[in-house]
Amino acid sequence: MFGNSVAAIRQFTPPVLREGKEVFIEFYAFSPADGKMKRKRIKLGRIKGVKARREYAKGVIERLIFKLQNGWNPWLEHDLGELHTTEDILTKYSNYIDNMYNRGYYRKETYDAYRSKLKQFCLYVEKNPIYYLYQMNRLYLTQFLDFVFLERGNSAQTRNNYLNWLNAFFGWCVDKGYLTSRPTDGIAYIDKRHIQKQREVIPPDIVKQISEWVRANDPYFAFACHLLYNCFIRPVEMTRLKLGDINIVRGTIVIRADASKNRRTMTVTLPHRVLQYAIDLGIFHQGADSDYIFSTQ
């Protein structure tokens, strides 16, 4: 996806002594920042005497060859044994979130959000290549967030959500030993006080028309609206509700820990009109307690 590899960064030419107007050791090594071989010179002019310089140069060349053969690169401060390509780490992270979801540690909505942001980040990296993970710095990530917020025209909240995801991703990189710190540290969120949601109030007469139409054409959707508006039950939580969760005698509905967003069991009071609407729909005569309320099965 991104081009260079760890093997490329290990390329070098044997160091040689150059004696002329200037005396120096010269060799070439691959520069990740430039994407090509780059010349490195070590001046020896401070060593007095030809014989002394040559003896000194011999020892330097031997040490350089040993270091280069063992992965050292003069253009990097990082140990090449711990060098990771961006493509490799993003692939590992992709597999990680897949595994977390498949094993039940991530909810569907969390998984979908992570995968969506990962996809957009990968597309950005493809267009703005960063070959090695250590090159991911604060400036690069700030530019990515500006791309999300300014170029794509997303909201400030969406930009903050991407920053949350980046913090999670680079926190994972630190936990796995791919980085020693998060490059997102210090990147500021847009203050929520400056985020104004644009809401449009639906006139009461229009609300009445919508209500009448939904009751006549999609009564189960109307029931879902009642649960959302009167009981503050989230749409995703509704999809996990079962007939046995509703207690007709007590007029309550239980949101089980495995169904709730905060993983806690909660009991919600059903207003009489909402409970009566459910009874009138006949949902309690259509299946077993283990059946989902909103399902065709």
C-alpha cells in the first residue's frame, strides 16, 4: 500500500576512505525521509598525520560496517530492529478490532465506528504517504484532523470523534510496544461550548400528521418512537429487547446488561399509554418470552 519496506532501509554501500583536498569516510545509506540512497560523510581533518588518520579511519570503517550490517541507519534515531511500517501496523490493528468484535468485546456500533475511521485514515495515508510508524508526528495528525474538519466539511464534533479514535489507536500502539508515546498527546479538542447543533423544530400540526400516518402505516415503528421518546431507550438497545423483558403487571421494561450501552441492567417504567399501545398491537400473543420485540422471526 505505501511502497517502502524495512528491507529497503537496510540498504547501504561499504564505507570507504576518501583522501584529497578533504579527508573523509564516505558511504551511502537509504534515507526514509527522501525515499532514496543518501550520501553520508564523516570528516577526519582533525586527525593529524596521514598514518594516524588512516589507522583511525580503518577502525571507524570496521565499526561502521558492523553497525550497518546489524541494521543501524545513520538517518534514523530508531533501532531498526523495532522499526515498523505504517501498512503493517494498520493491518495488525484492523485484525485486532475484528478479533475484539468477533469475541464480543466490542459492540456492533463501536466496531462500525472504529472500522469507518480506520478506513478514512488509511485512505488519507495512501494519498499522503507515511512509510514508517515512527514518522507519525503531531503535525501530520493535526493536518489529518484539519482535512476531516475543513476540507471534508465535517462538524467539530466529528473532528473530535476522530481525535478520540486516534488516541485509542496510538494508545494501542504504545501498549503493543510499537511506539513509546502517543503522537496525539497535546492535540487539543475543539471546545464543546463552540459546537452548536443545528436543530429544526417540527411544528405541532406536522408532528400530529406524522403520528397519525405512522400509526396507520407502521404501528411497530410508532411503538419504537414511544420507547425512544417516553422511556429514553436507545435504538440499538431496542433491537435487543425481548418480550420477556416487559412486565405487564408492574408496567416496567428491563434493559439487560448485555443489551444496554453501559453494560448495566436497568428497569424503566412504561407509561400506561405506551404499555396499552403494546397490548393493542398484540405483541404479547405473537411469540415466546425469548423472542425479540422487533423481529420478523
